[in-house]
Amino acid sequence: MDELTRAFATRGDLAHLALFLWATSSSGLLIWTLRELAASNRRFNDFVAEIARLNHFFNDDD
């Protein structure tokens, strides 16, 4: 990684390197956030399904 940074520094492309690092970190954070959101939605769906199951169990007139 040091050689890559040195190559960018000698060519004067530090702005491009900074933009690339910002873009990759932002993309990584977006992917992580979407995974966490999907997991949260699954947990909430499981919770609602469990509440529905309990309601059905307690409201059964048999």
C-alpha cells in the first residue's frame, strides 16, 4: 500500500487518492448500514409474528 501511495504522491494525484478512499469508505458504510437495516427488519418481523402467534393462542375459542 505504501508503494501505491508513493506513486500517487509523485504524480500529484493525492486528490484522486483521497476521493477514492472517501468513496470506498462511504460505500462500505452504506453496505454495512443496509445489512444492519435488513437484520433489524428480520428481527422486527419475527417479533410481530410471535405476537400474532400469541394472540392466536390466547384468543382461540376452542
